[in-house]
Amino acid sequence: MAPGLVETHYQPTTTSTSLPTAKTSNVDSYVPGRTIVKKHAIPYKYEDLRPHFPNITWPAYTEIPYADKGQLGDPNFKNLFASATDVFDYNPKIGTEVHGVDLANLTDTQKNDLARLIATRGVVFFRNQKNFSIDEQRELGKYFGELHKHATTGVPKREGLEDVHVIYTGEESPDLRALFTPSFLWHSDVRLHQHVRHSIEFINTIR
């Protein structure tokens, strides 16, 4: 018998392979400032720094002697930049970012350069500070003068940090976005006081 041409019919096999689920997108429904905050079940790492409002009072402000440490700094910031790995400006007028400098272990000459750099550039950013806790921040701040107590907002739950101003938004925070713009909610200022000379402010972002 001569061989014949037989058409083989395809038989699909059944497997349990699942297709990847497409990620849900909110592009079409996005509204600025209305993203739902994700809930977290784990305890908050910085619980002791959450704000509270203790019933305390402080003495009235009096004149505080002030010495501008920036005047002692090097014009080229050579002491501060001795350990830097990179430095660049955000724009010609304001904002500089410095890499490789450990703020928790500055010498006095480096601190003087830091004060001069802040006075020159207005805002200076130092990323990835591994050893710069709230205690190290306060110690650095004390070098430049007496720390200011911010009387209009909460202070950390941990005692002894009344000179720390907490800017906090958490899962249980009331939603005030309909009342204020995001830029207004981000921070709170006190009016200039005749006995308070604001020199340097340290802002550390944690989450």
C-alpha cells in the first residue's frame, strides 16, 4: 500500500499556567492630593516622635546673645567639602546638594563652613544620613545657638524634646486637604519675635 497523506489535528493541552495580572492603574481617575493612604499594620518605627500636646508653659522670651558661626567659615567651604564626594547646585540662586558628608561627626571648622554654606545657598540637602538621629540633630543645632521651642504645634511624645517641631501626617490624621493647599499643610511658621533670631533650621524627613 502506498503511504497516504494524513492531516494531523491539533489537540490543545490543558495546563494550570496563569497569566500575569495587570497592575491596576489610576491614571484615568487621578485627582491631585486625593490618593488614598495605604494602611500599615506594623508598629510605627518612630512612635516616640509622634506629636502630642502636653499641658506645659515656657518662660517668656528674653534677649539671647547670638554669634554667627558662618562668619568663621571658609569662603570656599574647604573644611566641609574635605570629605565630600559630590556637590552641586539645583539652580543659580538657591539649593545645593552635598554627598559624602556625615553630619553627625562634623568638626567645629566644618560646622562653621556649614553655617556659611547655608547662609550663601539658602537651602542645603544632605541625603542618606545613617547616624543622624534626633539626638544628633539637636547636638548639632546647639552648636549654632539656643534651640527654639515652637509653641504652635505638637512636640514629640518622648520627654525632653520640647525644642523639636514635629511635622506629621499619618493614617489617622484628619483630612484637611479640602481646607488648605498641600504647600500650606507641609509646614507651620511662627511670626518673627523680637527676641528670636532664626539662624539655621534642620529638617529631617523620616517615614
